[in-house]
Amino acid sequence: MNRAIDRLIEASDGRFMSVKYVKDNGTIRTFTGRVGIHHRDVPAQYRCDSKDHKFYLLYVPGKGYRRINADAVLEVTLNGVTATKYAVPPEIAA
């Protein structure tokens, strides 16, 4: 998991973002949604971790809630700032 991607998702504050990741079958998928919303009347955290994997809980309008494996995320774009798996943008490098 990339710390820059994690920091960008955590700092999103409920704003919409675009997340590109690799599905289990190897295809690349992009969702536009947001984190940090209510799930079953309980405020949902941006992370939904299990013992073996770390997940982001993303709400995609019209499709519902999606859990995305944090290790499979390739890039996240929020307010024009893109953090990729291999490069950290200067806006969040500090």
C-alpha cells in the first residue's frame, strides 16, 4: 500500500475522487466516488481493514458501496492532484 495514496484518500473529507485499481481478474477499473460517509446510519471510516487485507470503502452513486483492495490501487485523483502507486505529487510530498 502506498502512503501517499492513503494520505490523499484520508484527506478527501467526503469529496468526490477517482480511484483506478486492478480487479482480482486482472482488469483495470476506475470508480468515481467518495469515502467517509454513513453506512447503515453509522459513520463509515475511509478504511475497512480485515486481518489479511486493507480495503477502502468507497461510495459510488448509483452503484452503492464498494470495497477496494488498498494494495491494488494504481492511482487516485482528487481536486486535480493525482497520486500514483509509483510517484508522489509534490503537493502532498511533505
